[in-house]
Amino acid sequence: MTDMPGIMISAPSSGTGKTTVMLGLLRALANDGLHVQPFKSGPDYIDPAFHHAASGRASFNLDTWAMGEDLLGAICDQAKGAEICVAEGSMGLYDGVATRGQSGFGSSAETAQRLGWPVVLIVDVSGQAQSAAATALGFQAYNPDVPFAGVILNRCASPRHERLARRGMEQADITVLGVLPRRGDLTLPERHLGLIQAVEHPDLDAAIAGYADFLREHVDIAAIRAAARGQIPVHARTQLPKPPAQRIALARDAAFSFTYPHLLEGWRAHGAEILPFSPLSDEAPDAEADLVWLPGGYPELHGGTLAAAETFKSGLAKHAKTRPVHGECGGYMALGEALIDKAGTRHQMAGLLGLVTSYEKRKFHLGYRRAVLEAPLPGHAPSAALRGHEFHYSTILQQPDAPLARVADADGNAVPETGSHRGHVTGTFFHLITAEEAQ
């Protein structure tokens, strides 16, 4: 282990203001001249791009369910050169799954405990006053081994409300690191998978600058810096995942953007050449690529544009005759026969797989996935066990191709979204995080 001070921004539940606090704090610390390394605890693939915009450094996911000790160590190693780490939790502090994964159950509390990063708990005090202290006290006491820095009280309605809420925290001997007045303009735009993508925000830098000013006015940033402590693991074997090919044509635009940062960093670190192209701009993948990779994203919002992208589709089909093509979630849907949007309009996709998906009747799919391959996937042989995460609202109407894998949720229950393969083309509904580490 090596010393690396950090903190974990968490909350009792989702929707309490973690992300706006995180972005404001990252920018404020960066403005103070600190080299700040952001992380995201859990399998979120939208927040890291916001973290990067706020701090100027790439953000990486830390996931104790999907990742073993070696990969966690390799990702923590990305903090080299930083002076402080700031991690944003997922959901509530102790929320995870019931069955242990590669090194834990996936909660933000596990990440904080393992790295020794004290928790800054964002408590929404709207609709309560002294009672908020009971919530904070319960979170502090639930696992005494999780380090606890204090609380930021969010959405405080008035000076009187603040006095009462502070009184409760004093009685519970809980440090108040800041109090944020209620402000409607501090809400980031959202859609059905959570926040909109960072690239879609109309004026992201100005918004983050506003969050930083707001935090500097109402939060004791010096106290948060003083509370930061912890260590990151150092293992001789640590390395990020190897690339599935040497030259990778990667779809990259508003329809295809969900790739875990540690994968891309690992591919580059091992010498792979990443060749971005835009299906929405009707660009074909590089003709010299060894592999075409279509990440997840929001193809359902761009069905008509993708259906009309003949150069993209013909280039994809030409590549697939001799070399592998893989799609994840939205990329998988784009490789299929058709995609039906929420209005019921059918859009013709690439047709390299027989998959037909629909958003007309939304069905929520969320959770970790463990997949044992029945056919090769680029970079992984049959029988390899992979860890990933699924998050979408589409429904399968047709899937005539051979299943790619036996897929189960975190508790081992089989799920019907097995992915599929045809010729050189593969697709999955889960976003790959890593292959299982040898025990």
C-alpha cells in the first residue's frame, strides 16, 4: 500500500445531490491548484465523463463486485501524480448485491473502507430538521470500520431550518462540513438512464464553475481537504485489461459513448491503436481495422439517422465478412435487424444480426452480469467468464441467432439476455467490465 489521501462522496440514497457536489468540489480543488484524481464507485458509465470535465483528469470506475484485487490495484495506480482522490459513490452508501463478487458486494462503503477514504455523506434535509441527524448517525454506526468525515446538509430551506438541522448533528456529535441552500438550478438534465451525457450538456463548463462557486460559498473545503486520508494498493502483477485487437475501430458519438475508461486506458497502454469513427456522421469504420467495436449509448434517440447511414452500414458489413465486429447494449441493437423507438417507428439497423428490439413498451433491465461464453468474443475464448453490467429499457422482440453466452445476475439467476453471434459478429446487452481473475 502507498499513501494516497482521498474522500468518498456518498449519500443515503440516489437523488440527494451527490453529482453536483462532486463536480463542484472537483473544480474547486482543481482551481486551488491541486492535482485531483476522480473515481466512480460502481458500474456507472456516464458520470466519469462529467468528472473529467470538472477536474481535467480521466475518471475511472472502482467496482468491488466485478473487479478482483489486481484490477482494482491497476486502476488505483492511475492516481499517480495526484495529491488527492475524490470518489463518487453509487446509490446509497451501503447499497450493493447479496452475493459476493470478485472481491466484495459492490457497495461504495466497501470501496471507502478498503482504501481508507473517509465518507462525506450528502444528507437531503428537505422535510426534516433534527431528524436528519438520526439518519446520519445510523450511517456512521452501521459499519464502524467505514471511515466517516462528516456530512453536507443539502436543500436547506432557511436559516432557521439550518439552525435546527445543525443542532441535531451537534447532539449526535457529527461534523457538519457544509450546508447547501435549496436551489433548483443545481439539477443536471436527465433522461431515462440518468444524466444526459457530458458531451450533450449545452454549457457544461459554466455549470460546473457555478457548482464550484456555490460549494466554495457554503462548504468548508479546507476541512474536507484536511479530512482526506487513505492508501491505495500496490501489486507487482497489476495491469489494466489487454486489448482485443491491435487496431480497433471504435464508434464514438452521441449514440455510442458508453465504454468503461479503464478498458480504453488498458488498450492504449498495451499498444493498441484506437480509431474513432461516427456512425451518426455516416462514417465507415477504418478499412484497416482488425476489430470494430460499437459501445452502448442512445441509438434509440437517433434511429432515423442510423437507418439512413448507408456508408456506415455498408462499411460495417464489408468488415464483418472477414473480421470481428462486436456491439454492447446500444451497439448490439444497432447491429440487429431493426430498432423500434418509443413512438413505435421501426428503423432498419445494420442487419448483421437478427435482433429486433423495441422501446415502445419500456422494460427496465438493471444489474450486474456474469457471462460464461459459449462462442468467442473478441479478446476472449469460449468458456471464459466475464463480468459486466446491464442497464437499458429495451425489449427483445426477435433474437434468432445462436446465444453468445450463459448469462446470470449477481446472485446466479439466469437472465434471458444471452447476447448472440453470427459469423464474425457478436453482441451483448451487458457492458463488459473485465474477465474474471484467476483465483
